[in-house]
Amino acid sequence: MRLNIEKVVYGGDGLARTEQGVVFVPRTAPGDVVEAEIVGRKKDYATARLTQILEASPDRQEPYCPNYETMGCCHWQHIRYEKQIDYKEAIVRESLKRLGHLEWQGEIKRVTGPDRNYRLRATFHVTNGRLGFVDGPIRSCASLVPELNHFIPTVDAGKAVEVHALSAPEVVASFVLPDGTMQRSRHATIALDQLHYRVTADTFFQANRFLLSSFINEVIEQAGPQPGHVLELYAGTGFFSIPLGRVAMEVIAIESNRSAVRQARENAAANKTRKLRFVEGQADATLHSPDLKPDVVVLDPPRAGCGVKTTEHIAALKPRRIVYVSCNPSTFAREAATLVKQDYSLTRLTLVDQFPNTYHIETVGLFERQ
């Protein structure tokens, strides 16, 4: 089929409209005229494989990563970086409108950095002892910091099936064996402004080294100049909790992962954050305590979001501000709609481009009680 690509969508594909319905084509850009072969059909759309670019979009560039064709990791590396940000902002606005029925007319602040060598942590699959991604071994990756690229060819992963690696900037690693057990190397300490985070390679930590301080500052600003009593959900190892503990009267941080809670408590002690208390538990289960009376709630849930019920329980606490850190515009839009129904207004929205050259979108949204 000859297709005119209209836009790109969350998930990375280009979208074309035809008389037979919508067609999604990977590795395309708005303005492309392409030839594509249909490879799958659903009730209301089809998927296609790009066979030839007949007319190239002016937004295109030559991919520079050697893994672009073979691994498919950087979905948008064929698109100029400044246009990627435009596309991501459009996706956020469209998601809010289509899924949340919210018309966001305000500014979307952009937090961006260099689009190469930004990742300080990665998870590698293992093939015959060599590190790589799902489709096989690699020699290097354009998104990884130089220390991790130097690490890749030096490792014999042995019988491991997966390897987590983190550069701080020295590289530490955790090896996942076939039976699920893990062999860890030493801890790493990530220094960030006046803070120090001690973590292991397999513990979640924000990945983009260029945006760490800006990301924290955005959350602190949205929490307000006098945040008072703060409740943080999905707190991890304290990435936001510890700096919040320096400006708030009190921070109660909830995290379900036992290892992360242990590291978070160690980090709080090392940074002398005394107004911070970590609680191990599921987010929703902890929201029913009658003693919880937060002025501000900060949450950073996984890609699936926190769900409608948890969102309603957060709103029922009646904090004056809710700062929602999201890595999925679809779930963010649905849960934003729930908060609006509970008398909250979305008053500030920021796009943090954690993962350049991919379709992944991180946002920080501020909801204030009416």
C-alpha cells in the first residue's frame, strides 16, 4: 500500500488513514510517503511493515546507532530530536483529551538534555555469555554512558540469563541466574548535588544522568514552597523522598519492595534526613490509616499507573496538592480524569524526556484542590 504518514502515536508507530481504516507503520515519521506491506489486521486497524520510503519527511535524520536496524531499541532515532519532543507533547495533549476528556490548553514545560550517552543503568539479556538486548548480543549502545559501553565487551556472564548494570560512574552489576537467584557485586554511590544515593544495580533508579537534578527540582517546585506533611507513594530508594525531606515538615514514604526500603532508610540516614520515615507496604493498603492527613501527595507509580481505586483513595485524603509523576500518558490521562471528578484541577504539566529517541514519555503533573 502507498501511505501518507499523518502522525506518530504512543508506542512509536506512524499512523496513516486509508479507506480501509487506520494503518500503523513502525520506523516512519509525519510527512513520510511510504510503501508498506500489511502484516496484521484487527477489527478497526491494521499493522504494516515499511518496504520503501517514497518521499521522506523533512523531520527525518540518519540513525547513528549501530543497533538501530537489528535491535529496534531506539524507535525514533530516524527522527530529529527537536521534533521528537514536539511529537511527545502532542501525544500528551491528545491522551488527555481522548482518554481523560480533558482539554489542556496551558503550556507543557520541557525538561530535556543530550540525546546520546544518557543512560546510567541498563538491563541486559544474555546470549552465550554475551550481553545484549532481546534480539541478541551488542558491542555498544548509543544511549548508554561510556562506562557501560566499556563494560559490555569485558563481561563473561556465564550461566546468567540477565544482567543489571549501573554506572556511578564505576560500574556495578547484578547477575540473575536461571533459578532466579541473584549474584550482586558491591553497592554504588550516586552523588547528586548535595545528596548521595547508595544503591545496587538491580534496584530501580532514574536512568537519565543529565536530568536527575532537574527532575527532582520539578517535583520539589510542584510540591510547593511550604509542602508541610508529605505522603509519597511508590518511593523506591528515596530519589524524591530525601530531597523532599529537606523542605517538608515531615515525609512518609511508602514502598512495597523490601530491598528498596532497606536502601532508602540507609540513604535517609546517610543524608541526615531526619524528617523522613519509610514504610514497607502496598500503596493502596496504606491509604486507609486514619492518621494520614497529608498536605501534599507525591506518587510515581509503574507504567500501569496506580488504578482508579487508589486514585480515589488519594483524593479522599484531601491533600491540597497532588504531584503525579507518570511514565505512561495513557494511564496518567485516565487517572487525571478521576482526580478532576474528585474536585481537583490540573494546574501545571511538565514533560521530562528521560528516554530520547524512544516513544517513552515521562510527565510531572500538579493537581490542586478546588
